[in-house]
Amino acid sequence: MQATRQQILDYLRTEGEGSVRDLSSHLGLTSTGVRQHLAVLEREGFVESRELRGRVGRPAHAYSLTRDGEALYPKAYDRLASALLIAARRTLDPQTFAGLIREAAGPLAAPHREALAVLDPAARVAAACEILQAWDLVADWEQADDGCFLLHERTCPYVEVARADRAACVIDVAFISEICGMEAELARCQTRGDAMCTYRMRPAPSSGASGASGR
């Protein structure tokens, strides 16, 4: 990120929003120079503006960060999740902890459960792949010769958490199992040194499963 634009982003993140006049005063730049930088940031999707009403003359705008702009700043979600898992494991008895981990998959699957429930097994696996891809993960699937479905997750969404506590993998397996409607087994896992995470699922005999590779 160019230095002046980073300063603009930092200001907006700190103050919530700011006008060209605010930014010009803060940065020691002309209004024209500030507008040029803001135009680039808006074009890249990091900044958005709203018109300030009730002013005479040229319309003034207040600028703020978009969701993509906020995402430029690092988040410590992995450390928080790891700390919560460690605390839960230390506090709860093993059976209660295992139940908690399995239950955590429910809220992740809930937004997709109804739409996927009406699909046949192959279509559910394909839809699960699309859900993962919408989360910016690299994923694909195929149907093995024995009729099992293999869903390959080539990038892990929380690899650091999983390395700290494999319970994160249990949540992921439960999530894949729930949205695909089949029992999932983690056949390969990146935390074990494999190149990808592969979920192996066998449809029920009555499913009449059939499908082509999603690769």
C-alpha cells in the first residue's frame, strides 16, 4: 500500500470517517491531492463515501472504510479461537468437551442446511465445495471408484488453530458431514503434513449416488 494512502486508511480506521478537509489538515496535503488518493482507494474498494447534507457550495463527502478496507488490518481470530479451545478443554470433562466441539458445527451449517437438503448426494458435495470457495478457500471434489465422495480442501481456513488443537479439525469434519448429509472421515489433513485436507464420504445405499468430478 502506498504510504499516503495507508495514512488515509489509518486515519479513517481511527476516526471512523473523515472529510477531504479533515484529511488535508491531518496529512498536510492539498484537497486535490487528497481527492486523488481517495479516488484510488474508492476504485480499489477500500473506501466509500456519503454526501454531507446541509452545506452550501460544492457537496462535501465523508469517507469511511469498507469491509474490504477493514479486512486490510490483521485480526487475531486464530489466537482467540486457540485460547478458547484450550480453556474449554481444561475446564470441561472429555465427554462434554467432545459434545461442545460437535455442536459448534451447527451454526456454521445452519445457513445452508435447508437449501442443500433437497439435493442428491453428488449435488450436495458440489454445493459444499462452492460454499468453501465462497469463503476464499481452494476446494474441489471427485467421486472415487468405490462410490465414495472425496472433497479436497486445499487451503485450511484455520490451520494455526488446528495445529494448536486438533479439535478444530473435528468441527470441520462435523460441518462437512452435516451439509453433505453423509458421515465424513478426514482421510488426509494438512496438520499431519499432508498437502491437503480430504474428506471421504460414503452415501447411504438408498441415495442412488452418482456424479462427476468437480475439478
